[in-house]
Amino acid sequence: MVQTSKTSYYYALGRRKSATARVRLMTGKGEVIVNSKPLNEYFADSKYLLNKLNDPFVAVDMVNKFNVSAKVSGGGHDGQIEAIRLAVSKAIVSFNPELKPTLKKADLLGRDPREKERKKFGLRSARKQRQFTKR
């Protein structure tokens, strides 16, 4: 927990693919701010992604108990939401360590390690080669 002059918050970092999310969790009414914009404005294209972000709060029965402030960089919207979700889960654990088994059982604390494979020299992409001719 980090103490500031007015409020106290719980900080965590989440990553997914090339997206990185830094999250502050504060007690409040459930407002979510991403990169200084409301959540519905930043991720306006998909309701599915917005529901994904509530998974940690639903798992521990704390819906609308915390305000979330997130700074996200890199990746696409899906990777960014997954990074925020992981960071929120970690911040909830720093708020109350007894909730860790619940979040772990809901598969919300594991980082998905899959990254984009780099392009290799002499190939067209990471693994794609020129077509082989036998004769």
C-alpha cells in the first residue's frame, strides 16, 4: 500500500503480449479511468472487453467497491484489457492477501507468457520460407 497526502491506493503492474498496464486501486464507487479517459470512451468498440475487466471484482464479490486508474501502453485493445485485468488482480491481492487463493482458482493471477516471435534473417517472417521446388 502506498500512502499519499490525501488518499491511499494499491499499485500493481500487469503485462500481456506487448501491452503494459500500471494500475492504482482506490476505495470508491467503481469508476474506471484508462489513460485519463472513462472506460466506456477508451474501449468503446466492445462490450465483451468491458465485461472481461470486471472478472477480478466478480470473483471476490467486490463489484463497485474500488475506483481503478490505469495507464496502458502498447499492444491492441484485447492485450491491454488482459494487462489491466492482471494488474487489478495483483492490486486486490496487495489489498487483502487472503483473497489470493480465490483469484488463483479463477485463473486471474497467471501471466500469459505468449509473445510475438521475432523475424529471422533469411526468412519472410518468423517461420515462413520461400516455396521449395523439387525439380
